[in-house]
Amino acid sequence: MDLFVEGIKQALYLLIELNREIFSIAWRTLSITGPSVLISLLIGIPLGVVLGLMKFPGRKLLLSLVYTGMGFPPTVIGLFVAMFLWRSGPLGFLSLLYTPTAMIIAQVIIATPIVIGLILAAMQQLDPKLKLQALSLGANKLQLFWILIKEAKIPSLAAIMAAFGGIISEVGSAMIVGGNIKGRTRILTTAIVLFTRMGKFEKAIAISIILLFLSFLANFALTYIQQREGIYWKR
């Protein structure tokens, strides 16, 4: 118990004094997670809309792959990305292994199925007449896409938060493809593992507080928007 209390005290001191190492790790985490979420949205939203609204041969197979991807172990994803980026692998000539770029690739693969799955579920819940009404009013494909996204904006926001939460808390693939290199690929989750193994519990706790705070901010933002939209629609 004394170890825990002392660890909390020292962790708070590190946060109050704005410890450079800890906050650089936090910033690096956001600089990797941010682009990962953005790329997964750019890929996942259009695919989610297409899978949610269109019927075509092979759709059931693609849906099965998406749902499987939503629960795919991140460690396994890290393994396959590492094999592709390995020196003797198909993409080894790019020398991307143990770089932030490799971590972004792995995180995009983790987050994209989550985005696709939530978006297609949102599309399937929309009123089927909405698409016909938009087309009858002369909307083109791009305008129709935008209308449908606006109608499903709350689930779309949920997709953003789910993607963010899924990759900012992930450690397995980050360790495999990033290597936890100080000043380069060390992020919040991998730093927690390292400092815990080293017995530096004050740093591990301080980083855990930052990680929990970021997760809280993401969930608070989503809840606030949901409540705001709910009040709007009641009016």
C-alpha cells in the first residue's frame, strides 16, 4: 500500500512539474494516433457507406471480414505488418520497421474495420426512403453520400471515438512494429510497460493518468455531442 501511495504522490509531482520525458511521450502518442484515426476514417467511412447501402456479389464475405477485423488481435496485426516490413519481407526495402510510420500502418489496420463496421451499421438503420427522396430531388452521388453521413452523424462520431480508443490503448502491435525506441517510437502504452518492468512506478502511474485523461476527453466529447443533438431533435 505504501508503494502505491508513494507512487501516486511522485506521479502527481512529475505531472505538476511538466516532466519533459513524460509529456514528450504523450505528444508523440497523439502525433501517431491522430494521423492513424484520420486515415482510417478516410478509408472506413466510404467503405462503410457502400457496404451498408449497396447490394453486390461478395458483400456477405466482405461483411464477415469486416466483423472479424473488428475483433482481430492487435498483436497478430503487428506480427503481419512486421513480417511485411522486415528487411527480407516484401516491403523491407522501405526501411519502415521500428518507425512511427510502421506504427501508423498497424494502427490504421486495427482501426479501419471498427470504423467500417460502425458506419455500415448506422447506414442500415437509416430510413430506406431517405435515399429515394434525395435522388428524386436531384442529388448526385456525392451529395447523397454527404446527406447520408449527416443523417448518421452520431454513429459516425461514435466510430471516430471507437477508433481513437481502440488504438490509443493498444500496446501489442506498437511494441512489435515500433520497438519502443526512446525519443522515436515510445508511446504511452509501451512506456507504461517499460517503466513498470524497470520498477519506475511513479512514471508508469503518471503516464497512466495521462492515458486515462485522454480517453476520458474523447468519451466526454462524444457524450456531450450526443446529448446536445438529443436536445436539438426534441425541440
